[in-house]
Amino acid sequence: MLENAGSQAPGGSPETENSLLEARIRAYLVDEIARRADIPAEQVDPDRPLEEFGLASRDAVAVAGELEELLGRALPATLVWEHPTINRIAAALSGSPQPQAAAAVSVQHTEPIAVVGLGCRFPGGITGPESYWRFLLDEGDAIGDVPDGRWDAFDDGSPEIGDLLANVTRRGGFLEDIAGFDARFFGITPREAAVMDPQQRLVLEVAWEALENAGLAPIGLRGSRTGVFMGVSAPEYAGLTASDLTRLEAWTATGAALSIVANRLSYLLDLRGPSMIVDTACSSSLVSTHLAVQSLRTGESDVALAGGVNVILSPTITMTFDQAGGTASDGHCKAFDASADGMVRAEGCGVLVLKRLSDAQRDGDRVLALVRGCGVNSDGRSNGLVAPNADAQKTLLRDVYARAGIATQDVDYLEAHGTGTFLGDPIEARSVGEVLGAGRTDNPLLLGSVKANLGHMEAAAGAAG
């Protein structure tokens, strides 16, 4: 019995006995999981949930039963679910202290929020903040044709469908590779990875890169009060994978659910803060950031990952924009330009790592930018469901700058929505001009939108801005 092994040392302290027992339980479980998963023992990570090694429920119950015999005491059948990793099982059964989540801190509700890390995957071959900055300085143009084969699943071979697809706007900002994914790196089985929405894959990759950019070790966030707030509004993958009942798998539901875009990241890194997706269409990643800022300021989160993701798997939305006259004839968003005649869609992913400024300074983080204020409202009943409302825009601008304590005359540049549409741009420009342009003398306000370079990334557009 393992319990006797640690009690033979004469004069040994309870702490020493607990540590010896914990080490023996850990060694036993590593060998047992390696045997059941048919992998070398050195490949068994004691901080990974046992489920990730391919253990079924019956295996987990069997492991608990074998531990009962070895320890000589009854154990709950739910042992592996209450303590899902080898290290946590060993600590719990040996009586070693369990790690406790940090208590909520007292915070100031107006404290600036520091951006300490960035990650992005944007069209034009952009794979991080450095390449993004070079792209913008070089006045890059990321617009191209829809990748070969992307929409083939919608072509049934009929002349009618062929004509429709031939007339859809095929220009846009597309990522070079949405299929490539290192599932093993993230501890995901090939079978599960095969039915994961590419948006889930992108968020995992880009969030990891954002943490690296911030100098934060992902493993160091385990059990921490870290929140995940991700904007996403494209549900097309669910339609592609769930429409054929003969091809459904156990992982189809989680692979297609939009909520899992955020939840999978929290699960992978064992993050204990809020975990949610936000769908407010084109403002999704900005609203996600707003919620992250609020969570940090209330002490609900100590670190937050905020951003958005968008992938264009179907011609459906593009077709509806074409029919409504909302897409540009040349496939470019010509923001605030006299030649503007519509927008063009794009895909990408952007993630920000956020901390309270005082925490970032305490931790010696590199502070890239500060969020001093933010706010959200709605257009209400404007002149049409998707039409902007100048009064609502002006009210929001005034409120946010007032709460942030920033004089509107001191603003040098405003990164705007700026899709290049007939209606939206003039209304936005006039609203901004009335609020931020008033009282200026020799310091004109600069207005722009990266959509002119990248296209409109919808749920990820705010993160790009």
C-alpha cells in the first residue's frame, strides 16, 4: 500500500510524509496513464487533464478503483472530475495543500487599463504586431481573390448555382491558411481537431502568441483570475458540419458552437475568470474589449484576453451584401473618400492582453498603450435596422471622453469604423467632426480606418483598429 511508504522514516514530519506520498502517487499515475494511453511515460504531462490522454469515463473510474486498493481507503468515483490532472490528484490524496485562487483585489473603477501584449493574424501575410506595423508603414494592400476551393461545397453543379457563384464578389481580405493547425501542441486529438471551427483554432494560436508577446508564460496563468472575451459572429462552420446527419461525430457540437471559441481557450490554459463570446456584429471585438476593461476594473479579472475573429467560409453573407448594394465595385473599402462605393469583407484574428496599469507597473510589463475610457450604446430606432444614428454616435463620444477625462481638442487621431459606404462614412465623419472637431485651431483631427488596407474583418475589425 502506498500509504505505508511515506510513514517508515523515523521522526519524519507530516509534511515530509505527505510529500513522499504525493511523489509516489504521481509516479504511479504517470506509469498507469502511459500504459493505458500507450505512450512513453515521459510524454505524460502531469498538468494535463486525464481526458486529454484519451481516457474514457470507464478508464477514469478504473483508475480511481486501483488507487483505492493502493491507498487502502475508499475514494469517490468522481475523483478524476474533481481533480482532473495527475498533480491535482496526487496533491489531494496525499493531503498536500491545494493551490488557492487569489482573492479579489480592491481596485479603482477609473484606473487606466494597460495593453501589455498583442497577437494578430490578418490578411496580407500579417502574422504578428511587428509585421502588421511594417505592412501599414508600407501602405500595404491585403485584398485578393477568394482562395481556390473555399466555396466549392456550395456548387452543386447546376447552371443556376454556377451563375450565382460566378457573380458573387470574390475579392476580399483572406488569410493564407485557415486549415493548418498544430493540434498536438494544444493537446487536442486529431479527431477532435478535424471538426473544430477554424475560428477556434485561430483564437488558440493568436492568443498564445499574444501572451508570448506580453512576456507571460501561459502555464503561469493556470488557475488564475484571467478572463477571455472574444468577438465572433460568423456561424457558418456549424452549417457546414451539422447539416449532414450521417457525418455527425461526438465532437461536432463543441467544434461548431460559437461559445467554445472563448471557452476552449479558458479550458486549455485553465483560466478561471469570465469566458464569453460577444456578437454585436461589426463592433464585437470592441465590445469584448469594453467588457474586459470592466472586468479588470471591478476586480473580477486580473488579466484579460480580448479581441475577435472572423473567417469567411461561405458566400452567403457576401451575396446578401451584393444584393443590397453594399459591396465596392473594385473590392476595396475607400474610407472617407469621395470615390467610396461600398465595403469588402475580410477575415482575421486579433487578441489583446490587458492588465490594470498598477499591476502592469508592479510586474514590470512593457506597456504598449492605455485604455483610459470606453463605452457602448446602440443606435436605437434609426432610419432602418442597419442604418447608423448620428445622435447616438455623438452621445457616446461625448460620454466616453468625459468619463476618461480627455479633452476632445487634445485628440490627434481617430481610428474610425470607416467601411467606405455611401451612408455610414458621411454620418460618422459629421458626428466625429461635431464632437471632436469643435474648438480646434491649428491641430486638425486626423481620421482613418485600416479597412482601407485590410478590408472589413467584421467581428475582428475592432481588434485590427
